[in-house]
Amino acid sequence: MSHETVFRRFTRMAAATTMAAAIAVTLPVAAHAQELIGSYVAYIGKPDLHNSKGARLTQPWQILRQDRANFHRFGISQPGDEWDPFFGSIKNRETMERMVQNGSIDAKAARNLIDGGAVVFVRIYGQGNTGTSVTVTVSK
């Protein structure tokens, strides 16, 4: 299946998920509940699999962080990469490990992300400008 076909299918799924998430956050929630503060779709390509020194990244959070640094700081992106409202800040990118640990990513999805050539849909949760967790969906 081509990258474009996977991306189109994933984009349709992401749009439906985003709509469901938007509806969910408009329902009454407790004062301390997390809200969806942003989301994005990105294709994890070869540049996202290595850090700025060329070392191969081995953890999902490292690759997600590098993808966002590539996009926001270095202007490196692949077709399908989207802007997000949160990880443009280096300070916010530094929290990626904790946010993945506090969030969710399926083990198979994590392996696909680490292998590269996958499309990710990331939902960012927190309150205001403070992110606390992400949920990551991966399509290969």
C-alpha cells in the first residue's frame, strides 16, 4: 500500500477521531479533568528516526520529539506533516517523554513508529498551555 493511500485512510480516521474528541471535551467535566489542547498528524520518515547528531533513536517518545523538532525548529517535514499548537516550543518538546508515559500508545503501534514509514495521529491533553499527556495512534 502506498504512503499516500495509508495517509488518506489515516487522515479520514483521524478526522473522525478528532470530531469524537471535540464532542467529548464539550461535555461537562470535572474541574481538574484533562482537555484536548491540540492534535496533529505526521509521517515518520527517515529524518525523524535520528537525532541531530545522527544517532538512531530507539524510543517512541524520542522519535515523536525529533519529528516535532524537525517540523518546528529545522523546517524538515514529509508530505502529510501537520502543524500543532503545542510542540513549537522547545520547552514543550522536552516534556514529550513524560507525556507519552502519562498517555497511551499500543505496543504494536510503538514498534511501527520506531520502524519508521508510519503515519501518527497525536492528541495532546492538558489544561490551558500545559500539556500532561498524549495519545498516539499509528498506521503503517
